[in-house]
Amino acid sequence: MPSKSSNDDETVDDKLLWVRSDLAESPDERGDIILAAHRAKADLVIVRAEDLSRAKEIGAIRIGVVSSNGSPSDDITVLIPDPSPSGHEAGQVAMVSIASGSDQEKAIELAGIFATLVVDCQDWTVIPLENLVAACQKTGCQLMATVSSAEDAETALGVLERGVDGVVLQTRDVEQVGKTADIVRPGRNLIDLVEAEVEEIRSVGSGDRACVDTCSILDPGEGMLIGSQANGLILVHGETITTEYVEARPFRVNAGAIHSYILDIDDKTRYLSDLRSGDTSLVVGADGSTRPVTVGRIKIETRPLILIGVRSSDRSFRAILQDAETIRLVKPGGEAISVNDLKKGDKILAYVSGVARHFGMAVEEKLIER
């Protein structure tokens, strides 16, 4: 059951993801959304009564139903649309649409009664959410915002800095489930980084390289996974370090030669040359944690390049980066090391996927990239 206070068992940063499958008309479509919610490790999936058996068969995910008179149980959460302030049972969830000031006042009243409140701001303005976040902070009510995309989720989670406690995704686009999960709970989506041994370092002349300037501040140990082969990528550190001659650019990853692959959300890759302002990219920490960031600018310039070749187990792969002391890779433990200080035999962090890629998506086929 949802707890009265969202802070009892969670940190402020640990947000919830609920997914609605009940709005889709096709049984197959609803089934796809339920399965996507399971794969995304959603905290709850809202289903129709006729889909209860199917949802229970998938398992490992809590189930919710929308009902005006249903009673909650140990395995089912009941969401009541437009409830009255009285006559509810413990554990029930209130659902309210907000299209006017009076709707907002009713929602604030319900926030003092129900343990969890789901709001749908129909014209999608931030102000009602700001007021409700403030109200729920006073009462301890868990506030969930209805969203239709990962972009809406990012907005809701940033309201008044603290944001809502979670989002309820209603969409017919199955891909939005995974994308929203990446936004809501980036820390839970870990990548298995490996230690790779440096076996080749050499200059390769000049070429065009791309800096990925994000709309976020990167932390020490964070960067992006870059490489010349899609199934083997090297963690390139963000420009978070100030030197005697160069100020830090903590929003930037000098990612390397323009042909390179970069790991994106949903375990896809893209070419650096394809990235544009407004796109989403993936920041990866030395501990394997990931978080999506918005690309503010791609800066392409001609610079001297250096090839870094590494080996992990039986796999060898390479990355071509700018040859400059400010370009750093990440050592096991999170320490940054400049490509100019790198020596054969050094260990750095990398990612090995073990699959081929077609238009950036993992596929099971033979593919050789040298």
C-alpha cells in the first residue's frame, strides 16, 4: 500500500513510476504496455478488470485498478476518480483532474485526507503542480502527476526543485515507458562497466571532433560512453576539472571523432554526427549509474586526434579522441586520467555489449567493425 508519507521509506530523489494500461482499447496493446511496465520495473501498473489475470501472471509488479467503489487488498491498489472528501477506505488513492481554480482547491482538500493523490493538470501548466507540491509537503500526502511522455515527467519532477513524488504515465507509445523510467529513476538503471587494459596509443592526424555540451552539470567520475565499435565503448570523462591553463566546462564532454558511436538511452547507440540541440543523451557514472541529459549544443571543430585501443577479456576495441591534456578517461574507482598521461597497461572503464547494432538498436547478427 502507498504510505501516508512519501519520506518514510524513500529518499526525496527516489521517485515512483506508475503506468496506465487501462486506457488502450486493444487487448494486445494493453498487454504490450503491461509487459513494458514490467520490463521498466514500474512500481505499479493500472489495468482493466479483464486484464487482472494477465498482469498477475507477469508478476513482480504491483497492480492498480480504477474504481469508484472498489476496496483495496494486499495485492491491488484502488484508484478512485473524483472522490468525495469522506467515505473512503485506508489505502485508496484519489484521482483528480484540474481544469480550474476550484478543482485545485478540491485537490488540496483531498491531500489532507488521502495518503496518495493523482492529479491530471489538463492544460499542463506548472503552477497548479507547484501549489499542490507545497500543500502535500504540509500534509505528507504522496503526490503523483499524470504525464503523457518522458518530457512531461521531467517537468513534473522538477517543480519547486523537490518535484512530485512520482508520475502516472498514460500513453499508447510503448517506447515512452522505458524512456520515462530513465527520467524518473536514473539511478536504478545501472550499466555493467568493465575494466579494459590499454594496449594501443597513437596519433592519427587531424579530424573533426564533437563536444557534447549538455544542459546539466556533470559530477566528477561522470562522462559518456564513446567508441569506434558499437559493441565496445570507452567512458570519456566530462570537462569537470580546472587546470592552471583551462577553466572547467562541467556541462561538456569532449566526446571524440565525429564518426564515433555514443551510448544512448534504452541501450541504443547513435553517431555523434547525428546529435542536435534539444536531443537527449546519456551520462554515465563510474559506478555504472546513468541519467538522461538534454543536449544544448554540439560543437564540431578540427583538432589533432589520438587513437586509444583497449582490451577487455577477449574483446579489443578503440576510440578516437581529441589529442589534448583536457581529454580524460576514467580509471576504476572513478579517478580521471588524461589521454596524454595514459600508458599501455593502464586500466580504464569501458562498456562491452556483445551484440551487433542496426540503426543503433541491438540485433543478433554477425557484424564486424574494425
